[in-house]
Amino acid sequence: MKILWTDGSAEPNPGPGGFAVIEVKSDDGMPVTLGSEEDSTNIRMEGKALIAAI
């Protein structure tokens, strides 16, 4: 079983946003995936992170 952490944000809200998915037990601690949008919201970035993790 993989355990993943997800997070996303936009600053300001709405504004430029990004998200990351990180595997908890990864040896290198590097993100599994990253993403961004020029015009987004916090909730949209959180949702994109969850979708990317699935």
C-alpha cells in the first residue's frame, strides 16, 4: 500500500496556484507529481492534487 500526502494552494486566492503529491515512504522525499495553473483557487488546487494522487 502506498501512502501519499497531497497539498495545493493559490496566492492570492484566486490567483496563481500549485499542488504537489508526495509519497510518505519515499527514500528521496521527492514529489511524485507537481502541477500549477496561472489563475486558480485553493480548492481547485487541492482537488487537482487528490485527482493526481488517484
